[in-house]
Amino acid sequence: MKRIAPGRAIKTQYPRILVRLGWQYVVHHAWQSFLMVLGIALGVAVMVSIDLANASASRAFMLSAEAVTGKATHQIAPISGMLDESIYTNLRISGNGELAAPVVTGLVSSEVLGGAPLQLLGIDPFADSPFRGYLGSGNKFDTGALTPFLTRPGAVLLSAELAGRSGLTPGESFALNFEGRTREVYLAGTLAAADALTRRSLNGVVLADIATAQELTGKIGRIDRIDLILPEDEPDRAAALQADLPAGVRLETVESRNGSIEQMTAAFQLNLTALSMLALVVGLFLIYNTMTFSVVRRRSLFGTLRSLGVTRSEVFALVIGEALIVGVAGSLLGLGLGILLGRNTVGMVSQTVNDLYFTTTVRGVGIPVSSLVKGGVIGVFATLATAVPPAVEAALVEPRAAQLRSGLEKKTRLITWLMGLSGLLLAGSGVLLFQIPTKNNVPGLVGTVLVVIGFAMLSAVGMRGLLMAVTPLTGRLFGSLGRMAPRNLVSTLSRTAVAVAALMVAVAVTIGVSLMIGSFRHTVTVWLEQTLQGDVYISAPSFTANTSTISIDPQVMEQVAVWPGLARADWLRSTVIESPEGQVRISATTNPDVGKERLFKASSGNPDEITQALREGSVLLSEPLANRLGLTIGDTLLLYTPTGEKAFPVAGVFYDYASSEGSLLIWMEQFRQIWGDTAVTSIGLRLLPGSDPDQVVRELQSGLQTDQQLIIRPNRSLRQDVMEVFDRTFAITAALQILATIVAFIGVLSTLLLLQLEKQREIGVLRALGLTGKQLWLLVMLETGLMGLTAGILAAPTGVALSLILIYVINLRSFGWTLQFDMNPGAFAMGLLIAVSAALLAGVVPAWRLSRMEAAEAIRYE
Amino acid sequence: MSKTRFRVAAAVAVLVVLIAVGWLFFSPDKPVDQAGMSMVLAPAIPVEGQFARAEGLREFSFPLDHGQHPEFQTEWWYYTGNLQTVEGRRFGYELTFFRRALTPPPALSNGSVWRANQVYLAHFALSDIETQAFRYQELLSRGAAGLAGAQSEPAFEVWLEDWSVRQIGNNRYALSANTEDYELKLDLTDLKVPVLQGNRGYSQKGPEAGNASYYISQSRLETSGELRIGENVWDVSGLSWMDHEFSTSALSAGQVGWNWFAIQLDNGSELMLFTLQREDGELDPFNGGTIIEPDGATRMLSSADFQVEIRETWRSPHSGAEYPSEWVITILNEEIRLSIKPLMPDQELNTFITYWEGAVEVQGEWNGVPVNGFGYVELTGYAESMQGKF
């Protein structure tokens, strides 16, 4: 469209009068402008708040990881469990350890320090400065603390900020919790970080000498890993080092280690982003609608302008300029609102990330500027892009006289059908996109958007049909007004359809998301019933909601084994091991009924045969792991073991919703034999018939002799706890759903306001013809109510389609979970209720205004 | 051993801790900054009260006393030597291990072998006389977890990571130190009995009781082995000198630095001398030395027994400090007059404390007979005054 060159037009040719025209339009239609700004603002706000939350979670992860890894490029880590400390000494003694540092870590907490998880970081200060530099130049540190730091058992250093906040001064002792055990530690001194970034990292760290850390965590003789800085220009060094390492120990890059953890949250974060974009999309519907409307209203003005010599470019620029004002104002407001909203979303997202993926020790990472820039830019540009079609429409107005609207509406009828057709095409191509076999989420999300837009475009056709169908009924109920209302809507379809589509999309999102959550919840409930067959469960306190990997005091096992009233005790060892595909969660069980207590997606035999296969060295994969690795029964899974790589036959794939990265199940004896790890992380107790689980829990709580604080709970409360985490995980999704609905509501309000205001003249005539205020109320409410109803009804199929996509495409691809679709009629009722009540509420203001307006005034308006 | 030498020892001991503290705050590739420096210079010197002190004569028993004495706060093993290839290419080397206790033994461990109350520091320097290249490196570690330590059983060994000296036979020791750039693998054989410096190995350094150290040397270690620089490897041989000293003491005021001479002559004798650089320029009454006869018999020298004249100076391009670089040593009342020249001028170590420690050649007269020899000289207090820092 070479006639249109807005940039040049605005800069060089735009007559001042046109600027004033545009400005005046925005100002004179303050209500309308305000609602547009609000719509954009909310859309941007939702997007920004989610982006802030995602960015904060990522940054918290990055800082938490960096607080521990520092400048290390590589790490020597065990394939499972811990490293023998002599590996480090040998590295040093053999002269290969020039830039190597041993690390002992553990997640600890302390009531005094606020109870949040902190990283206990055990380092060798003589080797550590090239890596972390907490004691390095720039950070203020009292050297008097050095001798106790090295020589005094339990001596730790805290950041000055953390110590100050907790009212601790050097020389004081305080209690530290590690894996359910309480240790007394001694604050040897404080560290004041030189820069903000180090300060944030430090605030999540309890720094200790490696000897102290070993003693506090009970890791005597063992270290978690060895950090290395290997020169980039000497790639052979890594290989040479690896060759010298004993079996069961691996050298890997820090990126690959941290990357795999970050990858796990990527799908979760992408889905949140996509959901947050929906709010913006709904907001853009509103802009499009309002801009189109304002152009339609001013056709005659544009015609006159054109005949006065104003060019097409200038008319285009006029409309775009208005959009720019709205876009900038809306985006700015949206950024502010986004930051406010972010206060909640950041907490919710990081809670979920901490529940499901990893424990971050760094909090309060600040507001990432990138999120704000992104939100602002997208807000403005999306507004401008949305304004392009109406601006083109305006630019195409011929000079002299503007067309009559009836002509436009005639065109609309054709457009309606065309739109419907392209809607079908869009939705169809969306479905086609789902067929692309990929683990990447982007095609799936693009497909989802296409399907939703497709359905939105179809809504004009659907609305026409619905309104036609409903006319006889409303006519019978409300007489001529009842016939007039749907006819009015159909005749102004060019604007009403967009409003209905916006509301429909918002309600469909509500329906779709709640159907998805409902199905998920239902699936998890069924799964819990099948999987949690024990009567009482014992585990050690953990910072994640995932399967705990924290060892239970071996003394507890001895006592439980002979505890009276028990039919059986099943041991479970959950941990993380290395495989050629990265880290894998593994659970080793002694449960002889395990074959019966899993729901299998694919199995190599009946439950007993599966248990037998397990005993003989096969493994069972959870569905997400099987999906991630592309394995099924008959395949083998490669794992690193202390004696080298070993292939394990896959005997079954079971449904599991405990983690999205998946896990594998192995027989305890096999695991212990191969990995030499005898720890137990969870105990499932079967009681003798007639025993009261609560009674047994109380007895265990008071009777077990151990210094470890344990979580002992009956089946019922474990299930409750799991469902609590589940609901917490979806809290943000539910919040987004509500926000999208609010944006849609504003869209409807704005549209109806415009629609009704535009009809002032017509209504003036009606008033003059004797229509009472009450009848006018009825007419307006009928119109808006019908729009809501239409949107609500049309939202049902869209919502179902959306939930099916979410469940069978997005969820499956993102997390590898198959959910059982559960059609909850409540979701539809709620959708309809939202749609109709939003529409009716939105009708109140125009109805009130119009009914108070004198007929003459109303007619004079134009 | 003389009191002055003791002070040198004590000063070095304090240095060990200072460097240890400093190391914690700097990675080797980081420039020294103001905040870090202030911390290096303002250390809290641990309480000395609970450590053993050198308070009188001591029965030495070898090889037991070659090992560590953790009841004393400070200890070091100091190896220097002059080597040459078959073609006559000359090298000098220094390999030094310092031990400093942070607290009196034992370490309060709750099970971790990493628990340390000992810090070890080592310097490894190599003087390539032909190319005038001087290489040096510094290592620091806790004296725990097998990373660094010293022991006498089952055989004497002192090590810090992969730098070590260990006994491999009767009077025989293997010295090994390795950096990316250069490496030394030597076989040392003690040709004499251990030299007990001072008064039978005990040296009073001041008027207060316990202000002294125990000081042993191996003044003539026949040396042969392999030396590598870059890709080049040479077979080398020559003589080495070992000093081993332990104490618990602090320095008295008035000194800015010291000069230490260890000279090995071709007539089978050795001479150890030290002089103190005093603030006031006066001759320090604690200056002293020892003459070791070919048969191992020793004679103590007090400050009145000898003179050290400075003939030349050299200005370091690194630190800007001006060091003496040629001396004439005269032992009064004996016909001993030795002229001492560095084999190369630049043998300055710019470690936490900047000092000069280098190979020297010696010519002169010994009881009227011309003698030649080589030796090592240590010079401190020239780049920066030690006074007031510890």
C-alpha cells in the first residue's frame, strides 16, 4: 500500500489541524478512550506481571545456582550420591587441581533467619577465591573471623544484611535445620557484598568452611562435587581429567548441569506466558473494535477531509496517531499495574517453581527491566497493529460524500460469511499444526491461538444464526421490543460481533481452563487413590513438594521393622542419578504389590508379572519420562552406574503426576546392589486389619527414637497435602483466567457504550415516538443480555475445544502427562453466568444515560 | 642460631599468616586492591599463650625432629641450591614450605578431616642463569585432608599439594615441585650431620625467656636430578641447603628487614650469616652466623665477629626497590674474606611480600687459601619496610 507512508506524513506534512482533530476525538470521547486505555493497560499488566514472575523465577534460579557454582566452567560430580573427598586430594596432589575447589552443599533453614530455605555452602577458602569470591576483594569481611571460621566447629558466615535482619551479631550461636535435624552453629562473622548482585546471592547463603559443612550435614569423608575452571582454549584438558577419574564420577560442564534444571521449568513458564498473552489478545479485540467503530462513525468527516485535500496517508496517520496515544497511555498504565500485580504473581510462580522443580535460596531479585520493556513495546505495537485495518478503512474513504452505513452493513453480511469461512480455515490450520510431531511447545501454542481466533471469527456467523433463532422467542416474551433487540444487533453486526467475539473468547478461556484444571484434578485424585495404598507414610522434611530425596535416619528403619501392629513396611529410596540423557529421578521400592498399585499406560504383562520383571532387573518408567526419552516397553534405558553404563529393560510405563520431568521405578535390591546406596527416603506402612492409622501415627510420633524430625502422616492427610500443592500450582492459572475475563468485561462495556451512544439519535426518535424510559431500559438490557447469552453459548464449544487442546496437546507435550478428560457441567454454567452478567452489567450505564436523556437532546446530538 | 636469624624466622612466620589471610581474599589472577590490602596489613595475630615456646636446650632426635612440631606456632623447611648441567649451564632454585598454626593443637574436629588449624604456604622459584629468567610461584593450603603437611613417620615428608620433599633412604631425600612452566625432580643426599644452629640448635633472640627458636640445617646436600623448563629437560647436579626452624614468638621493634647468606665453599666448609636492616642504620646486636667445618663441626659467630660491606646495588624494575647486589664478607680474627655476587640480578619474588632470594657465586680466601663457591642470599625490607606491619 504505497499510498500510505505514515511516518513521513506525521513528520513532514501533517497539518496541525489534523493533530488537533485526532486529539479532540480522543478527548471528547473520554469514556471510550478511557476504556480503550484500560483494556490495553489490563492486557499489558497481565502479560507484564507473568513475565515478571517468570523472569524473577528464572533469575532466582540463576542467582541461586550462581551463588553455588560461581565462575566454575566444569564440575566433577558423582553419577549418584556423593563424591569421595580423596578424589579432590588426589587431584591436588597429582598437580591437576590448580583451578579446582571442593564443595559441600545442603539446603538448610533456621527459625532465626526467617525459616526460608538457605544454601549451606561449604568451601575451602584456600581454593575458592577464583570461583565464588565471597571472601574476595571488594566484599567487606572482618579478618578476625577467619581463624574461628576455619578452626571452630559450627562456625558460619552470613551476609551482613541477613544477619542484621535477623538480629544476629558475630559471636552468637543459633540453630540450623538440616534434613530434619537441628544443629547449633556459631556466627563467626558477617560479609558485606560489594555489589547488589552478590548481595542478593549472599542473602541466601550460609557460608561455612568445608570441614564445618561436612560435619553439619553428616557428609564426613564425602563432598558433593568439585568445581573446576578449565580454559576454553584447551578442550583436551576436560577429556584428560575425565580419563583420570574413577568410575562412577563424571566431569561435565556447568551449563549442561544448570541448563537441564532450567529446561524443566521452561514448559511451565512458556504456558504461563501464553496464557498471559490471551489477556492481551482480548484487550486487542477491544482496541480493534473501538477503533473500527470510531472510524465508521467518522466516515463522513473523513470524506469531507479528503475532499478538502487531506491525503490518504494523512487520514491513515490520524487514526494510527489516535491508536498511538491510546497504546502508549495504556501500556504505561499497564506497566504500573503489572508491577502491582507482579507482587502476587511473582510469589505464586516462584512457589510453584519451588514446589515442583527446585529450591531457590535467592529471593527479592528486583524488577527485571527487560520484562517492562518487553511489555511496553508489545503493548504499543500490538495496539498500532490492531489499528491498521480501521486506519486503512479510513484512508480508503472516498472524497466528497461518505458512504451510508447501510452500505457498510450490507458489506458486513458478506464479510460475516467470509470471516466465518476464514475462521474455519484458521481453526483447521491450527489443528493441522498440532499434527506436527515435535516436543517443542511453540507450534502447539500457535495452533491454539489459531483455533481460538478461528472460533472467534466464526462467532459472527454463529451470532447471526443464534439471534435469528431467538427472535421469535424474545418477540413472544417482550413484544416488539423483543423483536427489535435481536434485529438491532444483527443490523450492527460489524461492531457487535467483535464485542461478542471478545467476550466469547474470554469466557471460552474460562471454560477451557477450568475444564482442564478439573480434569487434571480428577486424574490426580484417581491416581493418588491407586498409588497411595499405604496406611501411614514417613518421610523427612523437604523444601520441595516433589518426592523427597532426603534420607531417613537408619535407626528409624530398624525400629519400624519391629513396630507392633504393622502388617508390612515398604521402603522407598528416591534420588537423582545420571544418565546419558541427563539427570533422572529414580525410586527404588520394596513394595511387593507395586505392579498392582500403578496405573499402566503400557505394560508387559499382568501386575504380578510386572513386579516379577522388576525384581529381575527391569525398570518401570513414568509417563513423562517415557515421553521425554521416547521409550516404551521392550526398549532399554541406559543409565550410568558406578561400574559403567548399564542398560535396563523397560517393563512398563505408568501414569504418574508427581513430576513433569518423570521418574523411573526400580526394585530396591537391584538398586542397592548396583549403586551401593542403602538410604531410605520414604516409608509406607500397611497396618494390620482393624488398626487405627491416626493412633499408629501418634504412637510413631512419640515413640520413634531419632534426632531427626520426621513427617509421619496417615494416607488421608498425605493426599490432602498433595491436593493442596496441586491447587497452589493452579492458583496462578485461575487468577489469569479471572483477569482475562475482566479485560473482556471491559471490552463489552466499552462496545455497548459505543453502540448505545451511537444509537442516541435513533433512540431519541423512539423516545419521541413514545417509548418510555422503562421500555428503553428493557431494550438496552435485552440487547446486551442477548449479546452475553450469545457469547456464553458460543463459548461452550470453544471452551471444550480449548480444554481438549490444553489436555491432549499442550499438557501432554509440555509435561508428558495424559489427563482423563472430565466434562464438568459447572464450568459451562459458570461461563454462561459470567457472560450474561458481564453483558447485563455493561448495559446498565448506557441504559441509565439514554433513559435520562430528553428526546430532543438525543436527536440534536448529531 | 643467632637472635637475628630468629627474628627473620619470626617475621617470615608472621608473613605466612599474613599471606594466608591475604590469599583468602585474592585469587592469584586478581589485582591487589585497597580493601584487600588493608586486611592483609591488619591481621589479628593469634594468641601465643597456649603454644609451646623455645625455652632452653632441647634434645634433638632425627629423623623425628625433621617432621612438624605443631605445639609451636611457626615452622618452616627451606630448600635452596645451585645446580648445573653437564655442559655447565647454571640454575638456582628455592623451594620453601611454611607452616603456621591458627590455634594450638589439637584441631577441634567433629569428624571432618578437613578441619584445620594449620596453614601451609610454599614458594618455588627457579633462576635460569644463562637466560637470566627468574620464575616463581606460590601455593597456599590448609594443613589437613592430605593437601599439605609434614611428618617424620614412617619417613620424613613435607608437602603442599604436588610440591614435596620426602625421605627415600638414609640421609636421602626426593625433592619434587612442578608448575605448568617448570619442574624440578631432585635427589638430595646429606653429606654431613644435621647442623644445630645457635647454641646446640637453640637460639635466644631477646632478653625475654622463650623469645627463641629451634633451628636445624642440612648445609651440604649433594644434589642430582632433572630440571624442566617448558619442553626442555636437563640433567643437573650441585649442592643444596636446607633450613628447618620452629618457634612461637613475635618480633621486636626497630627492624625494617634482613639479609641472610648461606654459602657453600669448594673447600668443604659452609658459612651462614645474617644481618638486620635497622631503621636507625645501626649494627644490630643480634646479627650472627655459623661456620661449618668440612667435618661438620660448627663455630658460632656473633655480630662482633664479622663485617658485611655492600659493594653494588641493583634497582628492581618490578618493585622499584634498590637491593644490595655485591658484598664483601670479612670474618674478623680469622683470615676469611669472601666476595659475593648474584649469579643474575633479577631474583626478586613479587609475592604478597616482595623480597629478593637468589643464587650467588662466591670467591675469596679462607685461611689464606683461595676458595670458590656458591650460595643463596635472602634480602627483605628493601621494597617495603617490614616495620610496623607485624
